[in-house]
Amino acid sequence: MVKKHKRFLPLLIVPVLTLSLIAGCGTTDSSADSSGSSASVTDVSPISVTYSTEDTDSSWDASNATNITLNGDSITVSGSGASSSGSVLTIQNSGTYVISGTISDGQVVVSAGEEDIVRIVLNGASVTSSDNAAIYARQAKKVILTLAASGNTIEDGSAYTGTSDDEPNAAIFSKGNLTINGAGSLTVKGNHKNGIATKDDLVITGGDITVDAVNDGLRGRDSIAISSGIFNITAGGDALQSNNDEDTSKGWVSIDGGSFTIAAGNDGLQAETILQVTNGNIAMKTGGGSANTVTKNKEQAQPGGSRQDPAQASVSTTEEDSASAKGLKAKTGILITGGVFSIDSSDDSIHANGAVKIQDGEFAISSGDDGIHADSALMVNGGTIKISKSYEGLESANITVTNGTIHVKASDDGLNAAGGNDGSSQNGRPGQNTISTDSSYFIKIAGGYISIDSGGDGIDSNGAVYISGGTILVNGPTNDGNGPLDYDGTCEVSGGILAMAGSSGMAQAPGSTSAQNSLLVKFTAKQEAGTMVTLTDDSGNPIMAFAPSKAYQSIVISSPDMMQGKTYTLSTGGTSSTQLVDGMLTGGTVSGSTKLTDITISGNVTSIDENGSPVSSGMGGPGQGGQPR
């Protein structure tokens, strides 16, 4: 491959730490505990989230509630604990307050005791403030907004008067914990900065919520926990953000349910520490979507280029994002154990400065930069991932796949193990950083199904590649500056099924220490897209049949069925008796093919041309042990 300018940290020896984070939220006093740093996280442990009864219970005792009627420019209070002055309502005590009616230019202020819990029931209420937050919880231990009916609207002014720059800063703003529940609807217009914000924990367990904000849609400084609800969020900044960067036990987001439709100028879901998704349906467009790609100005690979001199790879720098428009983003780590995702992002669709761990879920990704990026470690243990557009599909210092179904379309590398920070930005991907080879970088594939369509390398590791299981199909580059398989250290294949086709100039076979036998074939001329390559045993049964979707001049084949001492026949062309899956024959037979040569496998790596003559296996050196006949 042509070594392109990537994003790398200065070369450091960093102790490897495993993140361990256990957090509680949704109680009257959420707390969390964490250790580790984003630069060295190699795993992501789940956040333990508990939603309290008061968070989930949207009922109230009408006989003990204070009823408040908004009358355009005046307010009527029936009951205790609250008072009004003109168009301003002030709640002084704990209790339940049912608000209905409309105030055209006023405010609801909560100024209760530090340990008070205040429930505000919005029962067809509309509150507009021309110069401040419409609902301002100045003091209370927790404020619960219960949506009892549809038609609740809250709107602030574009410029605040008599306030500091930081607070209040949202149409609904709380200095303490804030919970939203109920089955009603709420429409929030944040003209000043944010839509809904709290300096502590934000918990949402229900409601049909629409937010249109100049800056962030939902912001919980210490945490955000959502278990249910319907959300339509339009934000000039981030759609959801938890931004506490002073306490490593805070700044987390947990999505445990709900349906989200998001259009964000910057990030979709952003956590300062951990972003966790266990359930939910999330559709988002960030930064104008992948059509507004951040890779427009990236340096392009030059066909025929060579590897960088390792002596020049000892200096590297880091560039930070000038504007981030990622889909899911976290500084410490991202853990996804379920959910359905549709992400159209101009920047990385899923990004962590630490680790990303995907256990399950369904993903439809279109990215203007990387599909999934993790600085430290990327782990896929399940789920269905379809990346229809990306610069690089999956990228991290370490990539491990044990299960799941992955389809990747990338203009550069499909899977790329190259450590360091991702410095992508909307002003163009940083392109001045040199790149290094590091034995700690690796790609490990132990299971799952991976299909790659790459403009650069199909699988590229600046360290090692280990394949012990799974099915890997590569429709690789058509230019000779890249290859279907590219590694700088070792490539050990001990299991799995491989069919990796692409250009021949930089093509590599697996390493000679592999336990499973492999075959690299280089053709003298390019083969047309869709031309099937078939390897059959001495009984004529297909061991492998693969029809690459792009023109190709090399192919790597490896299967547990390829045995040393056995003779196989290599053929091209023909048709299959059953429908191919991603170009691969999964059952049936091939007819009408043209025999090229017979091969007797006597070693674990065989590198030949289509006539059976030994050839060099590119940067990995000549093949070992195959005896053409």
C-alpha cells in the first residue's frame, strides 16, 4: 500500500490499562466511578444504570397538587408552595405543581430548598421568555417535569439579560438534577443556546420530545440517561452532550431505549467519558451528512508509490478536531450492546479517543470519514454492521473481530490497524503526519463474516494480522499502490475462509508461520469484474469459488479444506448453479470454467501465476512450499 498521511501520537511507550466504570443514575443522587485514561483504554465495561421510581412514575396526587393557570400576561396560583408576580411564577417548596395555559413573555422559576424535590406537571402549558430561560430551576435537589398532555411548548429568547454567560443557557435549565417523564408531548425552542440543559444529571423516561436549538439539544453536564421516549432533535451543535471534563466518574451518556431522529451541526451523541447504548432506535445526520465529507482535502494515494522509509517514521504529531461532526463520540470509550442505528455523518460515524466495543446491534453507516474509529482498541463481538460509504471502514491501533456480520465500502482501507489519534475535521483531514510501524498494532479475526470493498488496502496492519476463524471476502484495490492484504509484521492464518482479490503490485500472501494453508495467485493481466476463480479438489468439488465485484489481478485463497499433499485445480470463469453471496459460492457447483493449472500443496504458503509458476508474494517475500504441476 502507499503509506498515506494519517493521525498519530508521538511515539510513546504507554502502560496498557483496562477501563473499569460502574455508574448509577436515575436515582436522587447519581454517582459513578472510573479509572484509566482515554489514551490507553483497551476495553469498555458497562455502566450500571438504575432508574428510580420517581423517575419512571409519571402519576401524581391531584388532591395535594398546586394548580397554576397561565393567563397570557398573568398567572393564577391555587394552592401552596408557589407565588406569582406578573408573568413570573416562583416555586419555593417541594411538592407537585400542575401548570396549564399560556404565558406570552414570562418565566417559571424553581427556587426551593437544596434537598427539595419538585414535580412540575405540564398539562397543556406554553411558556415563552423573551430574554431568559423559560423554565429556570435555580435551586432544588431534583426537578421532575411530567408531561401529562400534548401541546406543551417552551421557548426562550435569543439574548438573555441579567445573567452570566454560562447559566442559565437553555430554554429549560436546571442547576440540579432534572428528570422528564410522562406520555405527553413537549416542544422546546432554544433560541439562545441549548434546548434542555442541567448542570447535574439529566434523566428521561418518557414523552414525545421535540427540540430545536441553536447549540446543543439535550445537555446533562454530569450524565444523561434515557430509557424511553420519542425524540426529534435539531441542533446547531451536538444533539446530546454530557460534558463534565473535571470528574472522570461523570460526563457519561447511557441510551437504554427510545426512538431518536437527529439532525446536528456537530456530533450526534457526545460523552466526555463513556457513551453506552443498550437499546433504542437512533437515526441521525451530522455535519450535513456524508455528502459533506471531511475527506475532500485528504491526500490521495499515488499508484506505484512505495512504503515510507522507517527511519522517517520516528517523528509524528497530532492535530485536533477544529470542528467535530461525528455520529457517536466519546473520549474514554463507547459500548454498544443493542439498538438500531442509521448514521449519516460528515465525520467519523462512531468515534472514541479510547476504545469502542460492539456486542450487538444493527448499523447502517454512511461516513464522510471513518466508519468506526477507536484510538486504542476496536472490538466487534456481534451485531450487523453495514458501512456503505467511508474513507476507512474500521480503524484502530488494535482491531478484534470475534463475531458479527460486517460489510464495508471504503475509498481507502477496509480494516486499518494504525495507532494514534484521529485528527479528522471538517476543514479537511490532517495530511501532514508521518506514520510508523509498531509491533503492538494488530488485527485479530477469530470469527464472524466480513465483506470488504476497498479503494485502498482491504486489510492493512502496521503491525500483525492474526486470523483464526470467520469468513473474509475482499474486493480490493484496482491500483498497484495498494493490496488486498497488507501487513508490516507477521500474518498468521490458523483458521477461517479467505478470498481476497485486488491489484497485484503490492499483493501479499499470509506469512509462512501460518498453520492453515494459503494460495496467492497473480495473473499476468487484469481479470474483469465478476470473473469467477474456482479451486476444486481432485474429485471436482469446489473448495472455493469467488467472483470479485471489481477488476483484479491477484487473489489470496485460504480454507481449512486445503490440505498439504493434495492436488487442486485452479480455474477461472464459468457460472454457478446457485446464487452467489457477496460473490462467493456457498453451495452448488460451477460449470463452464477454464482450467488454468493443477497445484499440489506441500507447504503452508503457495505463490504462483495463473500458469502455476512460482512468483514473489509482494512485500511479504516469495511463497513457500507450493509445487505447481
